[in-house]
Amino acid sequence: MEFPKFLLGDNTDYPTAIFVVHTEYPRFIINLEDDEVEWLEDFTKEDEKELESEAESLIDAANAFYDREVSRYED
């Protein structure tokens, strides 16, 4: 099964949280309520160095995805 790069998620146990799931490497879930990121990968020290440079752009892309999705509901 193929998944889109980003998915929106919510959960009634976290009524104010909005989750964006990044399904490609490096996979992560970000809670847009507090910008907490949970990485779903195990990283080596070398990976962590590369991740530091990529993380900001990935998180920006997750936020842009959410904004785009919400704007489509508002139209």
C-alpha cells in the first residue's frame, strides 16, 4: 500500500492536539499544538548530524501541509 507523504491525525484522548504524520524517511509525528516531534526511526550518530540540517525543513513542510489541508476545508 502506498501512503501520501503526510497524513493528518487526531485522537479524542488529546482533544486539542492536531498530529501530522510524515510517512517517508525519516518518519515522524508532530503535534502542532506544541510542536513536539516524535521520530519513528533509530538514528546513528552520522544520521543525527544529517537530520539536524533536514529537521527544520521537514517540520516546515508538515506545517505547510496542515495549512493547505485546512484551507481546502474552508473553501
